[in-house]
Amino acid sequence: MFHQIEQWFDLLQGFGYLAGFIILFFRAIVPVLPLTLYVILCVHAYGFLAGTIVSWLGVVAGTYTVFFFCRKFVNANFMKRIKSRRSVERLIHFIDRQGLVPIFILMCFPFTPNTLVNFVASLSHIRGKYYFMILLVSKLISITFLAIMGKSVTTFFTHPFRAVMIIMVTIALWFIGKKVEGYFMGSGKE
């Protein structure tokens, strides 16, 4: 199994940085793909710093592309139907009232539904350039955490204490992210 994983790292490294960028770009567009796995692949293929930067740039570019297209089609009939849903209206009004801070906080956590936050932000009245700046900083924090976690994946067996600490921090961040998400996004279901 480790041999096969190393082959993936070598294959990705052989294609260069553009391959990692494209993988993370498409992951931001198709959110069912595993972000953590792709960040780990990039970190191990390109090294910690280059892998983190490639992952960050790919995710930011893909996420902002989705934001841009949703913003362009905001007046289409299907977008109007989505926008008229009570839960979406409530989130849009919340974002319009509270500004960029809730979006920034939610986007910093790697385990929040960033696709939903991105979509609702595109329907709100936030200016694109401000959203882009928030996206740059928040995704840097999120991707850096995943890269640190991913860098340590190979040392799980050699340093079990480090592995336990990373798992505990990840679980704690997941719970904190869910609490923050519940606070900002509302816990009521439609």
C-alpha cells in the first residue's frame, strides 16, 4: 500500500506543479472530491511549502470561479428559485448584515461546507474583490492546517504521540467548526 501511495506522489511530481493546481482547482468546483487527500498528495509530491502554495492557489482559483459564475447567473430562473428558499434568504440577510467576518471564520475551518458558504456569498451583496481577499486569507489558513496534518501522515507510525495530537486537534477543530457553523448559519432546517 505504501508503495502504491509513493507511486501517486511520483506521478503527480512528474507532471509538475500545474497538475496539482488543476486537481485542486477542480476539487473546488466539484466539492464531493476529498480535499484533504489532494492536499496531502501535493504536499508529499512537491514538498511542504510548494505543495501548500499549489494547493492554496488551486482551491482559491476554483472557489472564486464558482463564486464568479454564480454571481453572473444570479438572475437566472433556477437561481431565483434557490434564492427564494427561506433558509437561503435567511443566510443571505445574515451575511448582508454581518459582513465578511462570519464568512472568513467559516472558510478558515477545513471541515465546514465551503461550497454552501461560497454559494450563499455569491447571492449576497458582498463585493467580489472583498470576497476574494477574504478567500485568499481564509483558504491559506485552512490549506496550511491540512498541509501540516498531511505532512505528518507519514510519521504516524514512527511518532505515535504526534499522530494522537494531530488527530485530537483535527477532532477539536471539527467540533469547533460545527459550533461556529451552527452559530453563523443557523441550526433551523427547512
